[in-house]
Amino acid sequence: MTLISVRVSTRKSQLAIKEVTDEGLVKIDLTCAPVEGKANLELMKYLAELLETHADKIEIRTGLSNRNKLINIKSIDRVTVLERLRNKIT
């Protein structure tokens, strides 16, 4: 089990990893509006794609209705997760 902190910005023109801080905070732009869980679903699918895993391995532990989220990623260690996300920064 790997926990990462994510801060999302919604209603952006494209999906993008904007930054992975030295402390491990991942900043992500999402295209969906935060309505009826659409942004959360987009986030989980996007993380699964970037991390090359299945969406069912990604879980929002806290922050379902907040831009700051704690994400649980099953079966990938923290170092690998942060490395893969840093390699995807646009």
C-alpha cells in the first residue's frame, strides 16, 4: 500500500501532471468539473493510466469533496509511483 498526497485543479483544458514536490505532493490538472464525482473518477483513471495499473488499484482515502486528496495505490511502492509521475510532468 502506497499513500500519496494529491492536489487537483479542475476544469482545465487538458489532463496533466503539473508538479511533484520534494515532499511528494503531486499536483494534477483535470478537465472535469467537480460535480457528482466526475473529477474523482477522472483522477483515478488518469493515475491508473500514468502508473500502468488498473483503476481498481487506486483508491481515494480522504478528500472526496476536496481538492486535496490522499490516494492509496495498491501493489506499487512509493518510490516507483513518484518516479513514474515525475517522468510524466508536462
